[in-house]
Amino acid sequence: MLMIFIYALCILIPLVVAVAYLTTLERKIIGYMQLRVGPNRVGFGGMLQPIADAIKFVTKELVYPEHADGLLYYLSPLLLLVPSLTAWAVIPFSESWVLADIDAGLLFVFAMTSLGSYGVLLAGWASNSKYAMLGSMRSCAQIISYEIAMGFALVGVILLADSLNLQKIVYAQAGGILHWNWLPLFPMFIVYWICAVAETNRAPFDVAEGESELVAGFHVEYSGMLFATFFIAEYANMIFISVFTSTLFFGGWLSPFEGIPYISTWFSWVPGIIWLAGKSSFFVFLYLWMRATFPRYRYDQLMMLGWKTLIPISLAWIPFISAMKLWGWV
Amino acid sequence: MAKEHSYTINFGPQHPAAHGVLRLLITLEGETVQSIDPHIGLLHRGTEKLMEHKTYLQSGGYFDRFCYVSMMANEHAYVMALEKMLAIKVPERAEYIRVLFAEITRLMNHLIWLGAYGLDLGAMSVFLYCFRDRDDLLAMYEAASGARMHANYFRVGGVWRDLPHTMPKYQSSSWKSKKKLADLNADRQGSLLDFIESFIERFPGRIDDYETLLTDNRIWKQRTQGVGVVSKERAMSLGFTGHMLRSTGVAWDLRKTQPYSVYDKLTFDVPVGVNGDCYDRYIIRIAEMRESVKIMKQCVDWLREHPGPILADAPKVVPPSRDHMKDNMEAMIHHFKLHTEGFSLPRGEVYSAVEHPKGEFGVYIVSDGANMPYRIKVRAAGFPHLAAISELCKGHLLADVVTILSSLDIVLGEVDR
């Protein structure tokens, strides 16, 4: 019991630090993409910026809107944060590092990421604000419809690995970069990635926040640490989706040089978590890159993309991949 | 109990996409817009009334503050109205300088508009790229007039002073390395015209960059095509001008249809749209920026070869030269009289309009023969555009309100006056 608690802390503490520095990294990277410098005043080159942000958030007043639903108003940030942290339990960080090596790991992750929509919905509803209400309604519709496409995209992964256990999914991809799932499941991977970006409410699918139309969407009324909680949840989700994507489609903690003579032995000392972190960093960067490049989708176009493009593509690919599996091509 | 189908939301004046201090009361059904009631007047400063109590020379500065993103274009309409009334012939060099700066102003306005349009649709980077280029244009303003925004450079009878032979340079400081300083000053070694010329060479490539980010972007097209459509007939009866009218296919550009200044001596095209939607407005404005660069190039070439006076020979209206004032009593008195009492306009009325970046910007002056206008009315291009927002947005989604509002390119400074 105590050990599990310690293991959980071993995941959560680095995660919170990563979230804090991801906010700074985002501002820095997008800053350089936009010919700016980004934060560079606090600490050396802005290294202490997240700490300054944290102090600011903690000391701000918690504004409580008139006629808001008290319990739900304070509860909903947690409803968003807790599932996004819980999902980390089943991620295999290396050969032996996995907190809960459960058989239905993938299903568990799916359940946890979906639970987050309750937080968004209740936050918008409890704030007693029209902007927040619109934001949360959009977000709910979006999460529900993109969950379907995402689920179908993951069916391919399950088919190939014959398991819902994430560690087994990683092992099923062993044998080098060409054996990873991204290649046989390429259209599925693209569908999955688009859905994942939409699921985390990030640009260009950030219609729930919709900065230029809904101001901040579902968390428009929140201030101080409650607002920060939403942000921690969002960024933890971003990192989680990046790690999850690497696990499902890019061999998780497996070395990319596996199967190549000499090079694979030179790199055999590198722990799996480094590979996982490297792969995930790329996807985190992709999030930021997309945010700096694309305009935002309109809400109805977003739904159209989900229902009329992504779901049909993933539906069509399932029989195809099943047939390939049946005849032993993959 | 009656069932309610719609509800209202309050959009602005502190909304990030409200473009200043506009307040919209939007009636929504779900997310579909039923009607919009724009509430203006939050930036009303009573400028027209203020100008009734200022001499004509003192009022010039107010014109920068109407549409505060295209300053000299406003001044142009004003000085043209006064010159028309006083029947002053402006030296050709001054006309070319005015046209040069009118086009610089057009670029400035279009860059801010493009940046804000991108930002409103979520393309954040375009905004910062546009401001990078606008900064060079502000440097041109600064070199010529001494002010980066509210220039007050166009004067009755010409312009305040001739173009400078040197560009101001960045000074060294502890946070600029030698290399960075050299980069910043690289194209500031010559005269203002050299600086403008280097901008003219580099800017079309920059427009290509913006187009790479937006023009063929699927999301951008989906967000703007077929949004805020207005027909040719409707646009004309709503009093649209500028890009709003041209997007419907009407080639109405005062620079061509009622040539003023030296626009009839310059070659340029007037881009027109087909569909009258937000995407056409974007395409038109991108094309207009390219045309403006062409006009600037022609002006720069002409100005290099034709030195000459920049103020008309009209001593009752144009202040005497600085040198003259130092050793000539009469010139001194003349200067004093001109800047205190001002000059009088003959009794009558005058209307003059320019092709402002946003559309037709007109100034209507009624004079009773005094040194102040009896009444002055400014015809702002943005006002009729904003007035039509309910019609343009009806049936669209909330997110489209932002798109349409942004494509109108309103500035509350000129709408509220």
C-alpha cells in the first residue's frame, strides 16, 4: 500500500514539474516561431517563470460568480484534473516500470480521458455564465464525437497486439522502427492524432476555449488556483496524449535502433524511459507547432470533420487491417 | 408559459475580438445568430464639434485620430478639402510625397487588419509577422514627420517638410550586440527613399509568406468562404465602399473613378472579388497590398529625379520658411498671425473624399467665412459597414460573427468620431 503511494508520487512529481515547464516551453517555442523572445526575465533565460506563475496563481483571489453552483463550481476543476492524472497509472515507462500492469489498460485510459468531459461540462454549467455554457456545450459535443473516431482508430492497435494491455502492445511492436504500429496503421495514426488534439481541446480544435469568440470558454469565470488547475489538467493531458501516442504507435520505450546491427548494441545501455521521453517530446512539440500555425476550426466544421471524414476513414480501415491480420501480412 | 427560443449575449466592449470598444448585443438561437444590435459611441469624443472651435490649422491633428491605423489617409481628405476651397495648387513633388505616404498608410492599415483577422480566426503567428513589417512603415512615418503614428504631416498646400536625406539609426546599448545593431541599421545607411526602396524589394516576399500560411489553408478557406456574403446591389444600397464593395465585383476605387492627387499618372490595378464573402475580402486586400507596393515604387523613382518645392506658394495659408522668419520681421508677424488667428475659408461648402484603406473617407466642410468651420462632417468608411453587421451575420454561427466583424475592418475611432 505504502509502496504504491510512493510509486504514484514518483510519477506525479516529475509530471507536475514537466507540466510547469511545458507552459514555459510553449511560450518560448511559440515565441521563437513568432519572432519574439518569450519569457526571459525571471531566472536565467526565464527558467523560473513557472514558479513565478505559480506564486501569482496562488495569491490571486478566487472569484465566485453570483448565483453559481457552489459545490460544482469548486469541484469541477478537480473532476478534470484527477482523471488526467489517474490515466498515468497504466503507462509502461520501461520494461519493468509500470505502476498498474492491468489487462484492460487501454480501456482504462479511454475511460479516464473521457471522464474529463464531466469537468468541462460542469465547469461551464456551474459558472452561471452564457459564454462558459456555450464553451462547455461545444466541448462536450466535441469530446463525445471525437471519442468515437478515436476508439475506432485504436481498434487497429488492439487487433495488431491481440491485447488491451499497454505493456503487451509495446512488446508486440518489438523489432525496430518498421515494426512499430504507425506503418501498418498509418491512416489510423493520422485519425488518432487529429482526434487526440481535439480531445485535449488544443488548437486548431480549441473551440471550447475559442479565445476570439468565447473569450476563454468553459473556464471564463475561474480565477487564481482554480484556473491554474484547469491549466495543469490541460497540459498534463497534452503530455499524456503524447506519451500514449508514442506507446501505441511508436513502440513506447523500445529503442528505435532495434534490429540494426552494431548501432543497436551501441545504444543498448540507454534506458527505455529516455526513448519514451524523446518520442513524446516530439509529439508535444507537434502540439505547439500546430498551435502556432493553424487557424481555429469553426464548431460545426469540427463536428463535420469528425463525423463525415474521420469516422468513415477509421471504419474502413478496420476490415482492411483485420484482413491483413487474418492472412498474416502484418 | 411561453417557450423561449432565443437568448441574448453581450459581446464586448471588453471582448478580445470586439476591435476596440464595440458592444454587440447578439440574439442567438443555439449558436445561430438571429440578429445583432451594435452599440456604438463608447469612443465618441465629439471631434466634429471640437473642430468647430479650432482654426483650420489646429484641426489637422484630429484627423490622425479618426481612423488611428491609417493616419495620413485621413489627413489627405482634410487638406484636399481645404485646398479645393482655397483654390491652391499643390506642387507636384508634394503630391507625390502624399501619394507615397498614402500608400504606406494603406499597407499599414492592411497589415494591422490582416494580423487582427488572422488572430480572430486563431492564426496567431500572422499577427506578429504583420507587426514586424508595420514597424518598418512606422519608421518611415517617423523619419518623415517625427511621429510614428499621429503624424500631422500633410499640410494645406503640401507637406510639412521634404523627405530627409538620412535615416535615424539605432544606437548601441547593452542589450544589443554589435552584430544585431549592424543588422538593424543595415538598410538605414542611406536616405529615407533608400529605406523605402529596400522595403519595396523585401515586402512582396513577406506577402508570399502570409499567403503560404493562409490563402490555401483549408481551415482558413472553410472559415471564410461563403461567410458574410453580400450581393452587388445590396452592397451599393447599404453604402458600402472600399474592399466591401469591391469584393462583390464592383470596381469602385476613387483613385481610379475620381482620380485625385497624381493617381491618374500612376499605373496600378484595382482588384475586385466575385462572391462578396470574407475570403474575397482577404484576397482583395492581399492584392491591394501588392498594388500599393507598385505605386510606392513609382513614387520613389519619380521623387529621386524631381527635386523641388514641397509647399505651395500661397503666403496667406502656408507658413513662411524658418530661415526667413529669423531675420525678417514681417515673416515673423506673418507666422504668428497664421498660427494664432489662422486663415479664413471663403463662404461656402466643400466635400472631398479619398480612397481610404477602408473605403471612401470624406470630409464635408461648411464655412461661413470665418477662420473655423461652421460645421464639419466626416464620412467614415467603417460606419455603413458596421451598420450592416446584423444583415451580414444573420443565420451564421457565433464564430462567424467574429470573422465577419473582422473582415469589415472597422476602427471605432472613425465610427464613433
